[in-house]
Amino acid sequence: MAAAPRERSTFLGLLPWRERTAVAQALRTETVGGLVLLAAAVVALVWANSPWSGAYEQIRDFHFGISAFGLDLSVGHWTADGLLSIFFLVAGIELKRELVVGELRTPATAALPVIAAVCGMVVPAALYAVTATAGGGRLDGWAVPMATDIAFALAVLAVLSTHLPSALRAFLLTLAVVDDLGAILIIAIFFTSDLNFVALGGALAGLIVFYVLQRFRVTGWWWYVPLGIATWALMYNGGVHATVAGVAMGLLLRTIRDKGEAASPAERTSHLLHPFSAGVAVPLFALFAAGVGVSAASLGEVFTQPEPLGVVLGLVVGKTLGIFAGTYLAARFTRARLNPDLAWADVLALAVLAGIGFTVALLIGELAFPDPSDAEHIKAAVLIGSLMAAGLAALLIKRRNGIYRRLCEEEERDDDADGIPDIYQKADSVHGGAGADR
């Protein structure tokens, strides 16, 4: 007797209710933070190109801190090394959630978004390398166009007043989460200098203590805050970028709730820090990282010098080709069936939107090009590439917004007013299970 053919999974289909609720909560915070981020970037550009640009540079380069601990840093470095560590802590929590209860928890569900995200990192890096090599430039910036800025992308969607279905938003979030993991690995491996193994050993010991405290269910911020700050400082003095400490602690936080527990430590920490990360930490970093001088000559150099041109092409062309091709091939390889209510044009629009690489791209640009004049060109390229990707994505998404509006209305309809959309109860009757809890 022949075996029954394996049922094909649906790509970008209806999210499980719990997953959709968690994704919606995360994206709501990111959207508000993205709008603040957008405003901060605009302020930085206007300020840096105004008669008060000298004041901007003085504030950005002002040093303060504790010299004895090797922490006498400029305001710009405090935002990059300090505040962004909170951003990466939240990113680590989100990655842990995806690995434990989200889209990345099983190989079957993880394969497609991981392949898409990896292709979306490899192709931009390769395109940058080809462009830089062909123009006789430096390969240092190969990692700059690899990262997607989820907050900036969601801000674009908010400005457009789109009705993007939850499955598309969740896929974009998963891509960004995997991107963040790739970025932190790249920073940890390729952007380390003058390693101090004593300090790194202290940072590792701090992470081990952090894990033990979690293991034995020790609670109380007075344990974790001093330990986290000490681990961060030791990581910084060890020569590894301090943001690595943030993502490591995020991955160590317990995600699964114990019996009778209202929220896990990861959930509580994310609830407290996510608004600060999205609304304060990342915008302040953008304020002091995005302030580049804009002139006809500087804009022209973005498209004539190989390194910034490679960044622009990597973000606009490389991200689109990598994510779309990776998604299409992975769907064929895993025999996934695209949601019949959507089209591959929707995946293409999402791939273009993922070319908005702002926060992490600016951070890697500063690390890859420590010379201020070189860094200015790379920052300008990141801004121009992100704006081009945002504009193209806006055109593609707006063209399909009528379809998205209809799908969102179906997802939100709750005629019996029980708090759970009717579409999940229909799924419940079809599958014979608890549709809202699937």
C-alpha cells in the first residue's frame, strides 16, 4: 500500500493565535519606536547640515565616564557601545523566544525564514565585494549592507498606513531576528581588537553566574543589573564589542514560564526594556550616528566611490535578490505552498522593504571604517540606500494595499465579540482542535 503524500505546509498562512498576539505586541512597540527613530534621523541630518553643526559635533565628541575602568567614552560611543547593548539584549530575548516557542523552534518551520535571511545577508555582502573589487576599493565594508532595521521598516509601513497581514509582518520580524544574530556574530568575530583575555574571562564568568542565577530561579533586579553592567564593562575592556554581552544575556534569560508564573523572566525583561530600547536607545544612537554632511559633492561620491556604491547596491539590489530568491528556492525545497490569498509579488515587496538597513548598518559602518572621513561616506550610503529601499517598497506595497486591507479585515472580524477573531474559530472547526491555542 502506497504511503499517503505528505501534506504541503502553507507559507505565510494564518499565524497561531498565541504567536500572532506575541508578534503584534512586539511590532506595536517597534512601530512607535521606528517613528521616533525616523524623527531622530531627520533631526540629526538637519542639525549636522545647519549653522549649528559645530555644536552637534561638540556634543557627539564630548567625553565622560570612569577612566580607571577604561570607560571614558564620547557621547557617540556611549550610544553605540552602551545604549545599543540594551537593543541587542532585547534582540537576544526575541531570538530566544523565536527559538523556543516561535517560528524557529522546529527545523521544518525554521528552514524557510532562516534560508531567506541567510541569502539576504550573503548576497548583499557578495555584491559589495564585487563592486568594491571592481572599483579598486577596500573590502572592509562587506558586512555593512547585511542587516535589516525592523523598526525603520515598520515606521515606513506606519507612515504609509498600510494593512499588511500579520503573517507578512511576522515573516519580516523573523528575517530581522536572524539578521540580528548574524550581525552580532560578525561583530564578535570580525570586529575585535587588542583582546584582553583577563577581562574576557571575567565577562565569561559573569555570564556563567547570570546563567546559574536563572537556573536556580533567583529573582530581583538587584542581582542582575549590577552583574549585567559589570559583564558589559568587562566585555568592552576585553576588546569584544560590548553589544555581544547584551545579546548573550538575552539568550540566557528563561523564556518558558514555570507553573503558576504570570510571565517568564524574558517576558518581564522585554516588557520593561523593549519600550526604552525602541523609543530611547536606538533613536539616540541614530541621532549621533546619522548626522552626516550632505552636499552635491558628497552625494556624488556615494555613487562614484566603490565602497559607498557597494553599500547602496547591497541594500537595494542585494537584499531584494537574496531574500526573494532564498524564499522562493526554500519554498520549493520544503514543498511549502504560498498562501493562495497572497502572491510572490508580496514577498518581493517584503524583500525590498528589508533593504532598509539603518541602525546595525550604521554601527558596522563605524566599526569597519574607523577613519571619520571614510565613515561619513559609508553613513551617507546607508541613508541613501535605506531611503531608496523604502521608496521602492512603498510603491510595491501601496499597489497591493487593497488586498491587504481585505485580508486584515478578515483576520480582525469578531462578530461574536468573544475577543478571538472568528477566523480562528473557523480554523478550530476545520482542524478539530483549539484553533486559538494552536
